[in-house]
Amino acid sequence: MPENVYVADIAAHEGKEVTLRGWLHNRRSSGKLHFLQVRDGTGTIQCVVFKGNVTPEVFSEADHLPQETSVAVTGLVKKEPRSPIGFEIDVRALAVHARPTQEFPIGHKEHGVAFLMEQRHLWLRSPRQNVILRVRHTVEKAIRDFFDQRGFTLVDGPIFTPSACEGTSNLFEVPYFDLGKAYLTQSGQLYMEAAAMALGKVYCFGPTFRAEKSKTRRHLTEFWMVEPEVAWLDLDGDMVLMEEFVSFVVQAALAKHRDELARVLERDVSKLESVTPPFPRITYTEAVEVIRKEQEAQRAALPPEEAAKLPPMMVWGDDIGGDEETLVARSYDRPVMVHRYPTLMKAFYFKKDPQDPKVALGCDVLAPEGYGEIIGGGQREDDLETLEKAIAHHELPREAFEWYLDLRRYGTVPHAGFGMGVERCVAWICGLHHVRETIPFARMTERITP
């Protein structure tokens, strides 16, 4: 076959005859002209079939090609200022590789989400889904670039684990040969702590699993998470790493996909331009005060009988849920960092604040525009005796954590880290309502196909 040219590289071939292979996304006709929208995975370009430039057979065939016909188009690359990519192809030859055996189920009209999720293997071909997956690719590359450029070592944690970071109530349990039960990992953090004691600065990046029966727009049962861990790092240093990391990833996506985000996804990219350090920082206690003021204002704006139907006012010690995260973040034009949550709300491995033991040295990064928590992390407990007491207090099986306690027995040091879910980050960058569109094949409580 002659050398293939891709839409993404078309500008380098202006004035030349090229062959482009792809699929017919759409077409329309106007007398002596047929306009074919051909996509090849790197982009979509208009291919103009003029009656005088092709054989009668090709011209006739171009007028009857169904959507998703695979084709090879040969023609001259010309500038076209009205085109989103600035070029089009003046067709001289057209070869059909395969016609669909039946009508493509996803037409150029509105479809329900349930239908589109059933057709996910085909929905990926749409321009919108193309852009989302390309943004995801850029986000994942930026994640690796950020840590690789800063001397971190990628360490692959196990998927099967004998115990859980935070108990087993939200884990997928599987039989494991003669050794009893195993669990699909909900986090690689504990293993990264071990790796950090060997390599100093590490990160893992892979799929994680949560069996909680959450059906919100922010939850999946299988998702990808990046988890750095650093020896000799405290909470303050961890928060600096968080904000530098988020800013790097967002600006990388904006630099490469600004036009696609705005044109195809209708994303207000100005909302992303301000995502640069430093991020505002408030304590959990201050966040509760913000939430209570907002809740009081909501009640004041309603008739007494309607106000009485609202949930109870938040009090110190309550978890900050999705609605409350939105209340906290909406006053800022960039992510806000909420730190020092109540110790009782946090997992056993969080270090208590020496100045105020009722709060833990943890931090969540809340994205603006209602996207909520995208990062959670903090400083780990490095004292052996304190960690032993925490494991007992949480009623966790001591034997399963002996290896973890070894990290405190042999040269313990202050260390910290965090985890960021790729899907939530991509949803925020793309301005999507639900994380199900951010992963090629979503796994949710009600979905395991296709």
C-alpha cells in the first residue's frame, strides 16, 4: 500500500497529493460536489469530491457511502480557512475497503446515555469521545513526565493484596488458591511507603478497585490512580508537591488541547488558565465554618416550612460530602486545599498533628466548578508504637501488617504522599458531568459490559 498520511500531520503536506485512510463520519452533497468527513483516529478532515476530478463511478459511489465505511482517499491537500484544521483534501481517487453490513446504530442525532453506554465500543468513534480519550492520554503522559522529571522512580504495586489500607468493607474479595482470601487493591500506598524507604521518591500508576455501592457521577468501581510517596517529606512539603503536580497536568492538557476542549467539548478554557500555584489553603475547621454560613444563607432564603426539610446543619466532625465540597470550592478560581481533618475520619496510617492531636496531617485538593476531591493524601505515621496502637484501635488484623510495621522498625523517617484519580481529573479538565466518559470502558455498580 502507498504510504499513509494522517490528519494530524496534514499541514506538512500542503500542495501535495496524499493518501489518507480512515472511516466516513458524515457526508453531504451539493450538485457536482460531495463533501466527505473522513476521520482516521488523529482527526477529521473534509474530503471534497468534484465531479470533474474523478471517474463517474467514483463520483456515484461517493454519494451512497454509509456512515463508518472504511475508505482510502487520494487527493491534493489544500488550505481551507473555514475548516477547523485549516485544510481539506481535493479528492482524485477513492477506494472502499469495507462497507458496514448494517446501519451504524449511532446516528447524527441525540441518543440517551444508557443506549450510548451499551454501544460504548462504537461510541468511542464520535468526535467528542475522541477528544476525551486524547485528553486522557495527555493527562497520563503529563503525570509520568512530572514525576520522571523530578527524579521519582516508577514502582509497580500488586493488584492482589492480602489486606486493605482502610478495612475490607469496600473491597472486591477473591479466592486465592490455598491461601484463603485476597482482595483487589484499593490503593498502592502501603507498598509505595516500602518502596520510598528504598528509593526515596517513588510513584505507582495503575488500576484500583472499590466495591462501595456509590452511584454518584464521581464514582467508578475500577479506576486509575497515581500515588507518589516521598521519604523525608512532611505535610507542608506534600501540599506543595500536590499543587505543583495538579498545575503541571492541567497546563499540559490545556497547551495541547485548548482548541479541541473549546470547540468540541465546549469547555470554558479560561477556567483552567488560572490553575497555577499557589492554591488557597484552609483547615477543615475553617471549611466547616464556610459550609455552615452557606447552609444558613440557604435556610434564610427559604420559607420556614421548606427550610425545615433541609438536611441538618454540618457540625465539626462530619464528613465533607460532594455538596459540601462544592460550597467550599466555589469561592475560588483554582483548586482549594483543605487540610487537617478530624483524626477519627482518617485511616489508621495518618499522622496526628503534634500541635492538635484531634486532627490528622492530611489534605484533600478540591477542584472548582463542583468537581470536588481530586487528590487525597498527607503525612504518614512514622512512629512504631503509635502505629501499632492505631492498627489495634481500627481492629485490623495485626499479622497482615507486620511487614508494614517493619518499615518503622528499621530506620523510620517522616514521609508523605497522596493519590489522584485520573478519571476525576479528566472529568474536571474536560468539563464533563460524569466520570463514565473519561475511561474507555466504564465499570460501575450497574455496568460490566461491553
